[in-house]
Amino acid sequence: MAIAVHRNSDSRNCGASTTVQGQGTVYVNSKLASVLGDPNTHGGGALKASTNDGTVFVNGILLNLLDSSASPDALCPIPGGPHCNPKASQASPDVFACHGPKPGPIDDG
């Protein structure tokens, strides 16, 4: 089953929004498509493209999809809270990619 594409200004589970910085040419529903490493509006929170099966790239960078995990953001005071994994919680209603997560972790850097 394909997964919805996460985009610029889409929500994270901590209440922040994604800020696309990794690419500036590919749009989904008139919003920039989010790629590996994009931060959130709370500072930090780089997305890990963890729900991408390793097959879909934008300008050579892995595309982020709904429920992609993220590094902690600047408001991560307590391990396990939503700011410690501000994952993608909103995405395109009609643009999908991949077939689920890769069996192992995808290296984010």
C-alpha cells in the first residue's frame, strides 16, 4: 500500500510544521515535497524518510512520507514526548509513493 507524500507546512505530531529546505523544485498539491533532513518550525526535528522504502527520491534526496520519524526538535525536554520524535502527521490527500518502510533503518546522514 502506498503512503501519502509529506509536504512543506504539513503538520508534525508535536504541533510544528515542516519547513522544506532540502529541495526547491518539486511540488505536490502546490506545496514543496519534503525530503530527508527537512526541519520543523520548532527548530531541528530533521525528518528521516523512515517510511520511504528507499525507492523514491527528489533531486537525489529521499522523499518524506506520512509518519516519517524525525530527530528531536528544540523543544524535546522529556524522552519519549512528541518533540523527541516530531514525526510527519499530515500529508497530501491524493499523492502517494512507495510500499511501506524499508526493513532496516535508512541512514539520515
